[in-house]
Amino acid sequence: IRYAHERGRKVFVALNTYPQAAKSDLWCRAVDQAAEHGVDAVILADPGLMKYGMVRHPNLRLHLSVQGSATNYDAINFYREQFGIVRAVLPRVLSLTQVQQVIEKTPVEIEVFGFGSLCVMNEGRCWLSSYACGESPNTVGACSPAKYVKWDKKPGAMETRLNGVLIDRFADNEPAGYPTLCKGRFEVEGETYYALEEPTSLNVLSILPEIIKIGVRAIKVEGRQRSPAYVTQVTRTLRAALDSLANGSQSFQVKPAWQAELSKVSEGSQATLGAYNRPWR
């Protein structure tokens, strides 16, 4: 934190897993430690922790995590009135028009996802991962925990498994993704394909001007279980795009080099605007 603050940067701590009744003190101590160390904000999903943070550390800035699943301004305003949150991260299910409607009806800062994997579940509450591993992502903080992951090299192929469940089989010349159940290839009625969700990454470079115009205060990079190299590439690229936009929004154009950098870390080497660009209503 000192290192970041000396360089004019802020540090947010995500404590967005849900406390368990038998050991809720662990979560409360984490809030205390974050406040004592001087973090700039704590990102929370559990209302009990929000109340604890608000009462125990009244000067601590609280952000509502995407795990709180607040998709409308009434919900966000409720969290503000009850727990004093100052920023909310919206789930990746709203169109850009809907995001704008939320912003117009709440004084809470709004943060949206700008890059990263998409989730067919209720924003991190992955029942598939829980089913396979016996651990909830919203308790232990990880979807497809690494301790359950196995890479098995066979002649001409690489198999990935999650707690013994075969997720995918890749040819030698095929990029092998991290094994998550939602993005695995499975045999269904004699055909093998991405039965639940095809690997692709959200990438908002092309609509950054619209995102800024409607009043979004921050762009979130989906980074759970990601490497430092991934974080470096994505944040550097988005920072360059945002700076370019700030220097001349009328002439903003997405540079091929930016897209090339993000393509390197996109799931399935594919990109989408997700729900932001939704032709149907």
C-alpha cells in the first residue's frame, strides 16, 4: 500500500466472498486489517460485512461488489442508504442503455466490466464449479480451484480435468484453456462441442467513448485467477486507450496494436461486446 501510494496509485481490497457462520470473525478481521493498513476502498458483497465496515470504520470507503448482483438503481440506492456504499460494480447482464438508466438515477459511482471472461452463472456463484469441486466460489473465492485442476498429456493430445471430471481434450497444436466446466467441450447426443458456453472474452475498446459519455466512473478488468502478465497487458492497453480518448474524444479510433495485445489474452482468441450491444429488447 505504501508502494502504491508513493506513486499516486490507489489500492482496493476485495473481500467479496460470503462469511460462514462458524468463522465469520475471519472476514471481520480482514475488514479491520484493510482499514488499519490504509486501503483506499474495500469491495464487499455481504450486507453484514457492509454494516460492520460502516459502523466500525466510518471513514472507510465501501464498494458494492458485482457479487452483490445489484442490477437496478433501486437496489444500488438501498445499499447506499443502508450501508453507505459509494461505488457499485454492475453485473455483465445490462445493455449500455440500461447502464445509463442506472447512472441517471443514483449518486453512487458506477463501475462496469471492460475486459475478461464472461460467466453464464449469476456473477461468480458458479453451481457447476461447486458441483464438481464441493467448494463455493463465493466462499473460497475461486472458480475451478487450482488444487482440483489436472493437466494430463497424452500422445497427440492434452486432457484437462477438474476434480477428475474431463473438461476438454486439446490437440498438440491447439491452445489449451484453463479447465472451467462452463467452457468445456462435452459429447451431447453423439456430437462434441461447447455445450454451455463458447470461450470468448468481453472487450469494450470499440465502445469506450459511449461508456465514458454516459458517466461510467471506472472500467473493471476481470482478473480472478489471472497472471501478473495478463494484468499488465490488459491494464496497459486500456490505459493507453483511455488516455487517447481523453486527449481527443472526437477523433478516437481503436488502434490495431491495442486489439492485438488484448487478443493474446482473450479466451478462445475471440471477443464480444456481450450484453452491452444487444439488438433486442
